[in-house]
Amino acid sequence: MGGRLRVLKNTYHLYTIRRRLMTRNALWAVTMLVIAAFLGAMYSFPPAYVCSSYLVSSVFMYFLGIYLSMNLHAGENDVFEEILLLHADSDAAYYLSREMLQARMCLICSLILSFFPLIYSIIRAGYFTRAIMPGDVCCGAAVILFCGFCGAETGDFFHPRFIGRRYGICFAILISVVALCKQGLMETFAAFGILEIFMPPVTDSLVLLGNSDNFEAMGIFLIVLHMFAYSLVMMCIKILLLRHSRYRI
Amino acid sequence: METLITLENVTKTYEDLCVLDHISLDLKRAESIAFTGHNGCGKSTLLKLIAGLIPLSGGKIVRHEKIRFGYVPEKFPGMNIRMKDYLGAIAGIEGVEASEADALVRDFFLEPMKNTKLHELSKGSLQKVGVIQALLGRHDVLLLDEPLSGQDTDSQNVFLEKIHELRDRGVTILMSCHERKLIEELSDREITIEQGKLLCRESDEAGS
């Protein structure tokens, strides 16, 4: 029990260091600007459908997650990280702290994207085709958040410790494009059915929604579960690779 | 003295360059060794291999028990975090009171700069922060890579005093340095790295 407590405590302190490094960081400013630009463009033309607005935001959040994670790991200093690894005395605390920072950034961005439609519908009555219900916000927020996690883990998977940055960006884009097109690929070539397992389920919720403007709770829950599993698997494989390549040579 | 770490035929190559060539060495508790040699001979590489920060190209390093390493890098990175916040968090990780970090900051004459971000500090001040973070907590082995680089005389004296205290506590000190004063004052033996091999000065025999 003492050991676990120590790991948690160390994770907290490591996370504090990482969080403070992000204070007044240009990455936050750029991210907020990008979100503002997206929301400005997205909600310019009424009327808007409630569910598809949320799901388009979720696709945006996926790419934002990639952007955030790739910028975070590009900003890592090898010597600084080595020192943190030695102090942490526990790989778990060190890697958890990285994930916590990423998750926090995704959470903040997701909250903005999730609550903006609700606030906007109050300020500008009649903008949406119908009233936004609490269930819409819950389902939409869950999809947006977990799409963010999927994007963050996809981007962070291509860490400079084991792959050059240019190749990392290319692979991240490749996976994203395939994930966006997987429905069409699977319908055209049966062999691509395997993509259902290996690709992030970014567009699954859009396929589930179809022409409707109501979230199907159980369907959304299963998609979110798939996203959670994808993020977890990517995270575990990434951590194994990072542990093997502790130092960027 | 008990052996803490054993290096057996350790080799490290970077592409075509063999930096360390089948070196073997026993590192004992409370021992103090200074690694010397020309720039680029592999001193920093050896320290990082011992700490497990970089992978071996050949051979093995046996740690006979769980070892806590403290590490002063050659160039401590200037990051976007205040000195006070960074050292406070490191103190928290090491399970020591924040007051211990504050005391070290005062001892190294960094009190006026404690609210300054690391990337705004001078080279010498930054290196002092690198030393302080390594002195926080209880370590078995302290790895010092040119620890006095850019530091003023008073700080150097404080540093020597702190290292003597650690030696009295049985901490193993491994340092890479060029300063003769540091070598003579702190080290039990001096090992020169030359063409990938170790040369122990005391006995004038090749260390492997």
C-alpha cells in the first residue's frame, strides 16, 4: 500500500512539473485560437443540427488531440526527462504523469467544444433545429472527449525517441486519413474489415447517426468504449516502446 | 567495501564510433571516482550507462541491489518553470521537506532568483539548480557530469562541502570533470578514458 501511495504521490509531483511547464506556453494560445476559429466557422450558418454539430466537433477534436500530443512530446527535453525518470524511481509515475497532462489538455478543449453549442443556443435562440437536451450534451461530450484521447494517443505514439518527427507526422496523418475513409474502404474491399479493429473509431458515431438528429445512447456508449479500448492499447504499446528507448540517440 | 555496480565488458558504439570498448569496472559503496579524459572520450556516456539512461551496445551492467541515482547533467536544461516550483516538486518526489530545497537554494546564493524561470537564469545559476536537484533526497550513487561548470568560487566551496557530507554518509560519487582541484579533493581514484579503455591513474594499469 505504501508503494502505491508513493507512486501516486510521485505521479502528482511529476504532473505538477509538467503542468507548470505549460503555463503561458504558446501551445495553449495557438490551441485556443484554433478552437475559436473552428467554432466561428462551424456555427456561422443556421440552422444547425444538434447531433451532427457535436460529431463534427468530435472529428475536429481527434485532429486537435494529435496536434496537442505531437507538440507536447516535441517540447520534451531529453536531459530534463532523464532527470525526472531518475527522481521518479518508478516508471509508472513518470509515464502516468505524461498521460495526465495530455488528458487534462484534451479535457479542457472537449469541455469548450461540448458546452459551446449549449451556451450558443441560449444566446441565439432558434440557431439549432431543436432544443439541446442534457442527453445530447452528455453523448456529444463523451464522443468529443474520447475522440480527443484517440487523437492524443495516435499522435503521441509516434514519439521522437523511436521515430523521426517528419515520419511521425506522416504516419499520424496516414492513420487519420485511413480512419476517416475506413467505412468506404471496408465497403469496397472486404479485406479491409480488419481496419475496424486497428483504426481509431473516429467516424463510427457519424455512421451510427445517419440522417437522424438524435443520439442512440447504447450505440454511442459502445463507440465510446471502443475509443477507450483503442486509446488504452495505443498507450500501453507506446509506453513499452518508450521504456525500451529511454534516450533519443 | 561492498560492490554496488559491476560493469562487465561494457561496450558503447554510436554508429561507427566505438566510444567505450569492453570496459570492466567494480563500483563500491562510498567510493569516489573521477573520470577524466579528452572531450568526447566517453565520460558522460559512461555515467549515463551506469544510470541506465542509455542502452548498452555490448556487455552488461549488474546492479547488486536497488540503487537510487542522483544525476547532475553537464548542461542542465533551461525550462519554462520557476526554480522554486521545480525544486519544490523534486523535493516532494524525493519525500523531503520543501525547506530542505529552500536551504540549498540559500546555500548556493540563489535566493534572489527563486521566482525566476529556469530558462531566464545564467549558465552558472542553471548549473547550480542542476546540482541542487541532485542533492535533494537520499541517493546511493551520485553521478556528476562537470558539476562545477560556470560556477563561482563560493558556490564551488559550498558544493565541495556538500559532497564531503554525502561521502561521510556512504554515498558513492562518480564524476566526470577536468578540474584538478575537484579530483584531488574529492576522488579516491582517478580513471582516465582513452581510446575507449579505462586507465586507472593510481596504479597506472589499464582498467580492463
